[in-house]
Amino acid sequence: MSAGTSQDALEGLIAELEQAAGALRAGEIERERAAALVERCAELAGRVAAELERRERAAASGEPAPGQERLL
């Protein structure tokens, strides 16, 4: 996955998390829909965490950060 694609994917996951959290906070959804959103939030949070951990491992190994180039 390229740095740009990785960043775009991460931003998309975060946007979806924020949207779901907003819907839950509004409190105007049915119980079943709320339960599904909570499950979706957990899934999204796991994916975000995995991506951040991948980036941390890459940084620790000396790889350039997403969107950065290696200096010669």
C-alpha cells in the first residue's frame, strides 16, 4: 500500500468512526441500529489501531513515514 493510499484509507476510517459516533451521540436511532453502529465502531477502531501500529513498526525500522521520502 502506498503512503498516499495508506493515509487516505486511515482518514476514511477515522471519518467513518466520527460519523458513527455522531449518530450514536444524537440518540435518535433504533436500538438495533445503535448496536450495529457500536460493533462497526469497534471494527473500525481495530483497523485504525492496526494501521497506526504498522506505521510505528515502520518508523522503528527506519522506513520513511507515509508521505515522506528517504534522504540520501
